Amino acid sequence: LALQHTRRVATGELFVSISSPPATCSICSPMMRKLDVVLTSSSWKPSWCVLAHGVLRVYNARGEGEARQEIEMEHVLGVGYDGDEDAIIVRVVGDKDHAFRVVGVDTHAAEDIGSDKGFLRRAWLRKLRRAAPKIAMNEFCPEELSHEAFVKQS
């Protein structure tokens, strides 16, 4: 949910407008995010990721109030799948690539998506691409492709 606007009138009444993100380009679930430890090594850290209202927010844990990372989808140039690392790669303008790995889903997360890891990964890829305005979307293209292969099929 997002607070659209509030308006206070002279009578003391408060009007609030709230909207929910469209289901076609919003999703949340546990993921692993890749962190660079030093120049030559990296590690995977458990995170809670939320895609809503054109922003990918990454939290350390579910229910945390402050996001550790926010990626504006308007700055995303590419979303692809790296089969070697089993990771979703998000390419952002002027930033390094961000890698996320889908993990198993518990009963509290993404009930509408299901518990299949492959299905959840494909849903993340599809919705990240839909939410990024710089990526041409082809709904009939297989999701688990590198960004370059996805663009060729679009």
C-alpha cells in the first residue's frame, strides 16, 4: 500500500487516499542477495525483497522498517538470469550489477505465487521486467534468459 495524498480541511477532517500496487508488477519474497566482501570474493546474504510502486526494496529481514537498499526501476537497464550462479541479475544505470537468488518459499510469503522455486524465480523475472520502463516486454518470451538473449527475442 502507498499513501497517495492527505488533505486537511478547515473543519478538522482528514482525507487520506491509499492505493495498492498492481499485481502484474509487484511481488515480495525471501531472496539471497550477493554482497562483495573484497575485490575478488563475494557472499550471499538472506534478505526480504519487495517490488512495489516502481521500487525494488531490499530488507535484511521480513518486517524490518528501513530498507537496506532501494533500486528505482526507472533506472534499470536490464534484468536477466545467470544459470551458472542461479541468480537474477539487475543492471542499473551508473551502478554495478545486483544479483539476487530465489530461495524456498515459506507459508507466510507469496501465497499467490506458490512454493515452487522455479515458478517464483520466473515470476520475479517477469515482474521486474514489467516494472522497468526501459525494458521492452515480450510476454511470450521465456523468462529464464540473460538480458541479451531476452532482448533478441523481444
